[in-house]
Amino acid sequence: MGVVWVITGPIGSGKTTVGRMLEDCGARLLDADAVVHRLLAKHKAVHAGLAEIFGDAVFGADGRPDRVLIARSVFDAPERLKALEALLHPYVLSELGEEAADWHKRGRGLLVMEVVLWFQQEAIPFPVDGVLLAWAPRDVLIARVLGRSSLDPDEVAKRLDSQGDWDEWHAEADRVINTDCDLETLRSRVLALYRVLNSDGA
């Protein structure tokens, strides 16, 4: 029987890096954001919902939603962010839930799902074997995002704040990995973690 873990954490926490390192160790990796990309690209019901929230100007010349415009719009307007999440989350969580159930039945080894807003759900979306939190201090998160994007510090702070009281996620997570370290140290931590997470699925 396969083992399923969710990896979560705020923007800049290193969860994607940890997920890829777990994949290098032998885990299968699924990213909720990849599901969002697919829905935004061609899902008719999602497109209709986006038009209601943002208007037709949200679509580019190719007919696809402008992700940059959406991001800037929602983080300046909390009500729009809630509307967007209400539109997308049911589709995303349904697809991931099906993947998790199938892996529990037919998979072998470890499946890791990267889900940013796992702890913001009112109830556990679907059964998993555990939740891993990628963590780093707030100043590190901000510096990382500033170093890889065109956002200014205020925009980064808004995005962090919009993701909830992430400093309290420690109590809800089954395991926490501190990513405030160099890559070699992080790889060692991830390898040790992989052996633990995968122990029931080997």
C-alpha cells in the first residue's frame, strides 16, 4: 500500500525545493499549483467563474487567464481572493483526493502532494498519512521571494499575510523541516526525512 504525505508552507518556505528533493530520493511528487495551471488553461466552468470575479479583461489575447493580473488583483482585495479560492479549491482538492485514494490502493512507496493552503481548509480535504511543514523565519521568506520575483516587500508581506497565521501551523503539522540552511544541509535533512516518511510504503 502506498503512503501519502502533504507538504505545505507559506510562500518562500522552500516547500517546492523539499518536494523535488524528496522526488530525487524516489518519491512521486504532485503539485496542487500544477492542477491550478491546468484548470486556468482550459476549464470552461473555471473560465466562467473567473469572468464573474474579474471581468473579461482577465483573459489575454490567447483566451487564457492572465495569472499575473489575477495575482495582483486578489492580493489587493481579500474578497476576490476568497472568491477565487472558492472557485478553484473544490476542483483541485477533488483531483488530488482521487490521486491520494488511488495511491493508497495501488501505489508503492511515497507520494508527496504540495498543497499550500492545506491548513486553511475547514476540514481535512481527504485522508493522508501525514502533513509536512516547510518552515523558515519570516525575514528569510521575504528575502527569498524578493530574490526571485519582481514583487516589492509590501506585496510579499501581503501574500504572506493572506496565507494565514502560518507560524501556528507547527502545532498542526505532523513533521516540520527547517529550510533555513544551505542546500547540502537541506539535502541531508530531506534524505533522513524520506527514510522516515517512506518506511511504511517500502
